[in-house]
Amino acid sequence: MVEHTVFTLSQVTQHKSKKDCWLVIDGRVLNVTKFLEDHPGGEEVLLESAGKDATQEFKDIGHSNSAKNLLLKHQVGVLQGYTFKNDADVQVASTEEPTKKEMSAFVIKDDRMPKYAALVEFFVPLVVAGSYFSYRYLTTGSSMV
């Protein structure tokens, strides 16, 4: 195993500003200062967890494998007294910075609308408007005769 610098939680709590932001996830001490602007959830999310153990918050969100790989990139050490479990879920593809900054995401859209419903939404207002203008035309035209 690779040797890391060991930090206590009290040492990590000294790094909780926008210019010096550290946090702990799964026993890894992370310096996320440079990542604040790039975090998809906004820098406020990281600043709320600065200087703390943010493992539970990280797991509650359900981060992707690429997010888990970023942990290793920002790791500056380990938390004192933490025993590492099997890290099979963290697979490091590359620790190099990608040449092009991209964000990938997918959206699950649950509100599938049948095709006929789209047609109804389009034609019903046309029929109503046509009926209204026909009525107006017929009623104003007959009173002038």
C-alpha cells in the first residue's frame, strides 16, 4: 500500500475556508480548494462540509464512479485511525487531467406523454379558437344585415 500523510480531524478542521478547503471522505483527506468552482453541485455544498467528515453526505448523493475517481486526485492524506476497506468500487482509469473539460450526465424523464396527447394539445386550442372566431363572425355579420 502507498504511504500517505496522516492527519487528525482537528488538523482538517483548520482548513474550512474558500481559499483553503479540506474535507474527509471514507478516511481520505481531500484538498478540494481548486475543485470548488468546478463542482457540479456548486461550491456551497463543499464549503458546508469543509473541515468535516463528509462521507455520509457523499454517499447519500450517490456519486458516479468518475466522481469517486476524483477523490484520489484530490487526496492529500488519510485520517488518523481510519481502517481502509476494500476499494474495489474505486477504479482509477487515469489520474491525468482531461484535455477538454466535459460534464456528462443523464436525466431520467418519467413523464412520458403518448403521441396522441401531443396532437390533442396542439389541435384542441386551434378548434376552440376557430369556433370562437366563427361564432363572432356569424353573430356580428347577422346583426348588420
